[in-house]
Amino acid sequence: QVQLVESGGGLVQPGGSLRLSCAASGSSFNFYHMGWYRQAPGKQRELVATMSSGGEINYADSVRGRFTISRDNAKNTAYLQMNSLKVEDTAVYYCNAQDVFLNNYWGQGTQVTVSS
């Protein structure tokens, strides 16, 4: 069982930045595919960015060029750097890990609110 704990959410003005962190338990983090998803009120959960164990990265069109996903295998942690934030980025952000057996694990979510 993989435990994921997100942190770094909060309230920020449009144009501002936040960095989310996702700390994972276990000793196989370097084999996990990691991802960030978000869910706004009244909407379905959507993919934001993913990063495979081999370093391949994928972004949603809506965040490409503004958000950066990264990972530090030595710290068992994934990150999402969010720049030039917009009001429409407001959502609960969830960390996801997929192990080599294709099991999916989710964090509890962290709220990001972009408002003036």
C-alpha cells in the first residue's frame, strides 16, 4: 500500500505561483508513474500532468507552459510548480501514483484557490 501526502496548496492571486509537493511512502518510488490531477466544483477530475518512472512528461493543454512536474526519487517526492496561475486553475489538486502492477493510489487532495 502506498501512502501519498500532498502539501503546498493555498490562496494566491492571479498571476501568482505555488508549488505542490507529494510525499510517497514505500521503497519503490523510483518505479512509480506519478501524476497530478484536479477537480473543480461541479466538474470531473481531470489530468494536469504526469511523469513516468523513466521521466516522460505529459501536460494538459490548459497548463502546458505554465506548470512543471518533477520528481526527486531520493526524497520519494513529486512536485508540481504552478506559475502564472489563473482563476480557472482553482480546484482540489490530487497526487496519483501508479505502481508496476498498475495499482493506482491517491492522496487526500490539497485546495488551490486563485482569486483576487
